[in-house]
Amino acid sequence: MHLCYVDESGTPDLPGNTSHFVLAGVSIPIRRWKECDQQVMAIKDRFRLPGKEIHAAWLARSYPEQRAIPDFENLPDDQRRSRITQSRQQELLRLQRSGNSRQYRQTKKNYRHTDAFIHLAHAERLDFLRAIADCVASWGYARLFAECVDKIHHVGARPALSVDEQAFEQLVSRFELYLENTRNRNSGEQNYGLLIHDNNETTAHKHTLLMQRFHRRGTFWTRVANIIETPMFVDSSLTSMVQIADLCCFALRRYVENDNTDLFERVFRIADKNVRGVVVGVRHYTSMKCACRICASHRQ
């Protein structure tokens, strides 16, 4: 039995505020779940983030108020948090008085999403993400599946499916083929898989209906015989392994959009490969002229 934890990065909307939409899944054998979870929790403890959710995009941001505090890196955690909290409260009060309600709401949202991390300097937060990514890269039994959709290319290609529907069908197809190929290598013993997705009401309904259709008719690429049920949807803040999928999504999107290789080079090591060593689990859906690592790996 294999559990495939799924998350997304970017928006599938056109034009949206991102050039790409990424849907990624990290698969592990069910017998390895406790081991993986404990390793992730140990890294969180080491970086003074016990029980906190890994949200890579918010962790990787620079927090301007930290730079405004003299000698921030040498302060103890309680003083760091106290000084940042005070600074943020003052800024929210200033925005509230200014009458700029839109900026006030956005700033308040930013503060809410980053509150758990304000005691860590920017370099520490990046080190934390690298440590998690290195941990994932060491899981030789894990497999990464992902569809990275260049939305402008998608519009030009005029596909029958929407951006997010295409990404989900591709992810399901690759996970299914991995399970089938693993069964063939293991003397015909069937491998089952289950999709576990970050909970989102709109996505949950759409992906449940799509998965029901795939069970009846198969995907464009394959029948579905090894993936059981429709996806389970869970609260990512309570499930470390969905947070790992979030990190992989973030790493992939930062690479295809900004050529940032730091986290990408780490997580790409577990991308599913065929028997010839060609990466088949991760695709960059874009121009055939693209020379990125993902596209180059497909052309080997």
C-alpha cells in the first residue's frame, strides 16, 4: 500500500497571479509513514517549530520588520517574538487609521500566515526548508509525481481540460502507472495506492468527481486498477506529509518560474524514473524548446 500526499502551488486561474500551476504528490509505502513523520517532527523540534505547519511560501518570505530591529539575529526567541509582535501591531494600527482597507486586510493576512515563524531569522527559515528537503531526498523509497503547467502555453494548446483538471489527470495517471510497474517488478503482487489531498472545498468536490470518472473509464493514459477510493481530504496543518507535498510544489514552481534551484535540486532526486533512469513522474507542460532540468530529463 502506498500513500500519495497531494498539494498545489500557484493558481489555476487565467491569468491569475502566477505564470504556472503546479500539482504535486509525494508517495511513500504505508509501512514507512511513522518513520517519515518522526523525522519531519525531529527537524521541526530542532528549528524551534514544534507542531507548526510547514508552509514553504510563507517561510521563505523576507519579513521587513525583522530587518528593522537592530541585532535581531542575536536576540533570544522570546525577545524576537515580542519585538516583532509590537512592530506588527503598530503597523496594523497605522494602516487602520490611514483608511487603506485593502492594504490593511492584506497585511493582516500576511501577519497571520507568518506568525508561527517570526522568531526565526530569514536565514534560519531557509535552513529549515533545506533540512526538510534534504530529509525528503534521503527517502529512497519515496516518489515524486507532479505536473507543472505553463498557463500561457496551456491556453495556446487549447486542451480539452482546464489547467487543474489536466494536472490532476496527469498526477493520477503517473501514480497509477508507478503502482502497476512496481507490481510487475514484484512478481505480480498488486500494489494499492491512496491519494491524500490538502483540504479545499472547491478542489475536494472537483477531484472527487474526476476520480469517480477515472475509476469508471480510466484516464486518457491508463485504466485505474491500483488506486483505491476517491481522494481523502485532510487539514494540512495537522498532517506533516501533506506539508511535504507543499514544500515540493513550492520548490518546483520556484524553479520553473524563477530558475531557483536551491530546493528543487533536493526534491527532484525522488522524481519517479523508469527502468532506463528517465524521469517520468514530473512533467513541465510548456514549449518544446524549454531547456529546463525537467524537460531535459524527459528527453533523455
